[in-house]
Amino acid sequence: MSGVATPGDIAAPPASAPRFNRKAAIWAGAGLLAIAAIPYGANYWVNGQYLQSTDDAYVGGDVSALAPQVGGLIAQVAVTDNEVVRAGQLLVQLDDRPYRAALAQSEANVKAAQAALANLDATETLQQSVIAEAQANIVAADAALVLAKANDARYTHLAAISAGTTQDAQAASATLQQDVAAANKARANLAAQTAQLAVIETQKTQATASLAAAEAARDMAALNEQYTQIRAPFDGVVGDRSAHVGAYAAAGAQLLSLVPSNGLWVDANFKEDQLASMKPGQSVDIVADIAPGTKITGHVGSLSPASGAVFSLLPAQNATGNFTKIVQRVPVRILLDGDAASLGLLRPGLSVTATVNTK
């Protein structure tokens, strides 16, 4: 065996592998990303730039805290927690016996005042008759006075010519003086009776005022008696009930709350740099945390006239100490469309995300 290698024994050099072009791959990936981003960019240019969104939004409603206008023991609680009620339905009944007694007394006072006024009306009618009688007395006194004057003149003339006695002349003169006095008395009586009529009118005015006061007291007593019943002012659901039979309810003390069945809204607190193009009437998409997959729509109802910080209990005093700028938020009232405004899926206090289309 020879130690010299033959050409067949020498191996051929391996073929070189193709080199990876990193720069080309990067450009290719960037191109693909750019192509994929085109629809998103177009959508942002057409719609996305007009959408203003916030998750600082909560469902609101006119929740009413019901309290009695009068105090008293609770005699009946006609509803339970979370019960659906209708407008006008009885919720709580207070003990109304003291108020019914006060109402009965007030009604009696009204009847007494009415009787006093009626008595004065009758007195006025009677006084008119007395005045008419006084006027008739004046007519009779004047007639007697005319006759007395004629007799006095006649008997004085007869006595002067000795055709009559002096005694008859003196009697005629005395009769004339009596008739003059009687006529003056009749006129004075008429003046007195006419003045009495004015007194009666004044008494009637006083009695009318007393009657009005008695009727006002009766109306107030009737209202107080009605206030012993607490009824639902609108359709809703009872919540936060603290009323219990036998407990004393003071006037103005909250006994329960009533959540309305309709008329819910959303208060969304947007940042100040989101409000430039926002105005009432714009459409709003709402996503509720309780049901993220449910589509809820609404529209902008109004914008608050000031930021939330202005209406806070302790407004910020930026004029003192070190200043740190904080982006302010402005409440925006969003009215819900359709059945979304009804109590059901949404309830006051729930969190939502609101997106306003300002296009």
C-alpha cells in the first residue's frame, strides 16, 4: 500500500450557505407593519381623532330621601327593602290620632266663626229695619211739627185779638216746642242707628278675618293629618329603609330612599383638554362595568358651567404655597337612549366608560 494520496482521495471543499440579509428583513417587517397600520391610521384620521373617552363616569338618578313633615310614632311600614312601588302607593303610616283630633277642633272653630259672622249678618239686617223706623219717626215728627207751628200761630193771633184765651196760646206754644224737640230727637236717633250700622260692618270685618284664620288653621290641620301618610312620589324601588313599627319618627328624619324607575343618566368627568369640541347633542357610546358586552348609547345633554373643584367643599387655594398644576375635570351630563334610562341593568352609582364622538 503506497503512502501517496490519489486525486480521488482528496475531498471537495463544502459549498458555502446563503448569507442572511438582516437589513432586508427589517425593511420587509417595517413594510408589513406599515401596511397593517394603514387601516388603523385611516380609521383614526376619519373617526378616532374625534373620540373623547373617560372611565371617570358614573350612573346617576334622582334618588329621593323620604322623610315625614310631622313627627309621630310609626304605626305601619307598608313596604319592604328593594320593593318596587308605584306613584301614590303608601309607604309608611304614622299614628294620626292626635292630628285627627286637632283637625276636628279646627273644624269646630270654623263653624263657630261662621255662626258669629251669620249672627252679624242678621244683626245688620235688623239694624236696617231700625234705621227705616227712625226715618219714619222723623217723617211723623216733622208732620206733628208743621201742625204745632200752625196751631201756635193761630192761637197766638186769637189771643192777640182777644178771640182766644192766653192759656190756649201758651199751650199751643208749649206743644210747638215739644214737637221741635221730638223732631230733633228723631233725627238724632237716625244718626245713632246709622252709626251703629258702621259698627256692625267693622264687627263683620273682624269676624270675617277670624273665619279666615280658623279656615287656615283647619287647612293646616288637614295637611298635617295627610302628612302622617308617606306615599311614593314616583315609580321606583325602595332602598335604605330605616323605618320600623313602634319607633318615633321626628319631622325631617329620613325613613327610606326611593330610586326612580326611569330617568337615569351618566355623569362623566372629562379632562379640560377634551372639551374643546364637545357640545350638547353629540352621540356617546357607553360601556358599563357590570356588562361590558352590552351596547349602550346616549347623547350629551349639557356641560357643567365650572370644573368639579369649584363645587367641592374645600376648593383648592393655588395662590398660597407651592403650586403644582393638576389637570381639571368638568362634569358632563349624558342622557341615555331608549330603555337604558330605565332602572334595570344600570343603577345609580355604577361605573361606566363614556366615549363621546365630537365629529
